Amino acid sequence: MMHAQPVAAASSGAMNMIAALLEQRTGQQIAANRAWRIETAVKPILRELNLETLDQLVSMLITARDSQIADRLVDALLNQETSFFRDAAVLDTAIAALADLQQEAPQRRLRIWSAGCATGQEPLSLAMLLSEQEAAGNWNIPEIVATDISVSALERARTGRYSQFEIQRGLPVRRMMQWFEGKDSGWTARPELVRRIRFRQHNLSIDPPPPGRFDMILCRNVMLYFSLSLRRRVFETLAEALRPGGLLVLGAGETVIGQTDAFVPSQRYRGFYARLDSEAAPSGGTHEAG
């Protein structure tokens, strides 16, 4: 049986240059103790280019006349960890909050931004939950805009195609049978579900927000690897995109406290955040987010 050859030891200069390229392009930082991420991500690229070391790859990056190699390297280094119905209690609270917002503005179609959507499991999870609410006659389904920096991740998200392993991570069998069709060795989301989502490329570190204002923004586990200064800039972007009275949803290990003055913890939806200029005393009970 053949075994994959290990990546030859790289100089610290090569590691540092690749890490700097990732941060320059995306804002993501790789700590020194996570250098294994670089080695793991570049193995397929080294094999394809018939290279043995990261130093050789860096030399090629320096001398290459086009950016395709750099684009592929950055794409491979991006953290695309995601799953269906991740932190399900948070999504349940999000649906409850959206129902309240719809009741407060019954004539307006709500808008949701899933920022850093990776391969699409988060917006598809939202689309399933919202479609079930629509079927119950509770509302017209909100518009969902899903963005990510990775072109390859967005291509996968638009197809709605997932492996058996990806489907089994968080997706209940009932919803799998209702919303997905088995094809070959994987599963594909039904077209009517994927059509509820508008996917577009977006770089949180440098791009302005998508057009219009949003009633809810989910930006979960995206800023964990950003510097503090970049997180502050991104929070300003998110505040600009959020409608007064809207809500921001972060990952379980993230907070606005000590990071920005643009947001404060929501008084009504525990674990969610509101713009500082719109937070007021709640007119009802507190909703838990897990």
C-alpha cells in the first residue's frame, strides 16, 4: 500500500510568507502553533505542481506572472469548518426573533445576511427552518443573502451538493428526506430550497456590505482569526449593514465586549447583539440562545 509522502521541512521564512499572504488577502491569521494547517493545506498543491517543499512553492509564488497559484493557496488555507444546524438552539432563537421582527413590520419582507457562509450549510439550515414557518402560514419567507470569500466554497454552496459525511453532521433524517435527494454517493438540496438563497462573493476584511439593510446578520466563527483592529473594522461594517432594531449573531466563542462600541448585548435575545443606537428596554420575555 502506498503512503502519502510528508511535506519536507520548510524554512520559517516560507511559513511566514504564506501566513502573511493569507492575512493580506483575507484578514485571517495563523498562529505559530497552528503551522500544521499550512502543511496540510498545501500537500495537494505541491503534488500537482511536482514540488517537494514549501520553499519551492514560495519561490514559484514570487516568480509567477499570474495570481492563480496564490489564489489556490489562499483558498486551500481558509477555514471552512461548518455543519448543518450548528448550535441548533441559536438558530431556534434566531427564528423566534425573526418572527417577532416580522410581527413588528408585517408588510415588509425581512432580510438576513449569512456572512462567511462557507459551503452553505448555515443558510440552507435557515432556509429549511423558514420554509417550515412559511408552510405553517406564519410569514412570507425572508430574503437570505449568503456570502463568503472563497470562490470554490460558493460554487459548492450553489450546487447544494454534499457528501454522506457532511449530510450526517447535524441534519436530522426527517429534513434530509424532505429537502435533499440522494445522488450517486452524495446528497443534493432540492432546487426550491437553494433558490431561496442568493450567494455572492464577499471579503469581510475589505469589502463594503452587500446593498441594503438587514434585519439579522449571522457572522459566526468568522472573526476568531482576525486581529483586534480588523475585528473592530468588521464590526463597523456589520453595524452599517444592520437595520435599526436588527440583531447580530456571533459564534459561541465570540463577543462584542471589549471589541467594539457599535454593538451591545441584546436585552431581549440572550446571546445576540443589537446596535448601540437601537437597543431599548425589551417589551416581552427574554429568549434563550442556548
